Amino acid sequence: MPLIEIHNLEKTYIDGETETHALSGVSFNIKEGEFVAIMGPSGSGKSTLLHILGFLDKQSGGNYFFDGQSIDDYGEEKLANVRNKKMGFIFQSFNLLPRTTVLNNVKLPLLYSGIKENLWQAMAEKAIEQVGLTHRLNYETSQLSGGERQRVAIARALINNPQVIFADEPTGNLDSKSGGAVMEIIEALNDNGHTIILITHETYTAEYAERIITLKDGLLESDKKVEQRRKGAALSFAK
């Protein structure tokens, strides 16, 4: 059974008398453990799709099944619970608190997790170790480079050991060297069993994935297997 199934997914935004069709009947499945890149030009619907898949927005039409259950059957509380426990998010703009330490930024998702507070420190330290930033544990994120900030964001996404990690243009604000290092970490997370859904406009970045889904004008233009995946350094993370 696929982890994610979408059938004829539609999203329409209404502003007064103007309707904008961001998605117009998109269908595909993603299996647990896959690494899928979603590409397309600006306005193609890829960010809208990510928001729906990540429970940050709801579709206007069509069906979305996560882990075998229609999200139409989820109440707001269950949506928030699944999003917190089973999903991790990495954004282009990092979305970190600048005057807060690396450790406390990574702990943030645990505030709503129901996990006992006496476990938070060890969980955060493990996630930070996974991205190679133990030496920056007590630095404020404003003191870090762009590449280091994105690694903090990855550690924060990892803290609840999510089934699926959504990465929205994770290298968009980074130079090529830092971007490559971030993609190697994301690749290693996939090797360790995490499902990865990557939103990107960069072919170089997309080639780390197994499949590339291309959107255009809210429609699925292509869904192709990557014949020669780009492989980074062989990083290994403890589960």
C-alpha cells in the first residue's frame, strides 16, 4: 500500500470574482521509503501540492490518502497530530529563531509532541549529531552560515523520526558547495528509510531522487524514474 495516494487532486484559489486553478487533476502514488522530486516552473503548482501533501492546506477536489486513510476523515486535531509526529519540514528560508541556540531550535517540535520533557535533550542532541553540528550545539543560529542553518533545520525536521520529510527548495539560498552538503544529508536520510519529497527547480538537486514528477500549469506533465541518480558521499546515520 502506498504511503501517499492522490487522485485527481484539485486546488482553486478564489479572490473576489477571480479563480486561479493551482492544481487541475493531479494523480500519483508515493511508496514508503521513496525519494521523489517534484519540479516545475514558478506557478506550476508544486508548492501548492507540497502544502496539501504536508497537511498545511486542503484540496478543493479529488482525494488524498495518507497511510491508507483519506484525509477527509481527519479532524483538525488529528491532522495536527499526524503532521507533528509523522512529517518533517525543511524550508528554503530555514524558519529558525535567530536569537535562540541550535539546541533549542531543534527542540521546538517537541513542545507539541506529548513526549516527556526529560527526553528532549537527548533527542535533540542525537538529531544535531546526525547533521554534524554537535560543535555548534549552544551557538545562536544567527551566528551560523547558511549551510549550517539548513542543517539545523534538517535536525529539527528529524527530531520526531518522521515517516516523511518534505524539503521545499532546501538548497535555494545556498552556494553550490553548501547545497551539495545538504543534499548528501537528505540522501543519507532516505538511505536510512525516510520517505523524501523534494520540491526544487534545480535539475542538479532533483537528480538525487529516484523519481522526478514534473508539473506544468497545475497538471502532471511527466513522472519519470531517474536513470542515473546523483550520489554523494556515503554518510551513515544511526536509526
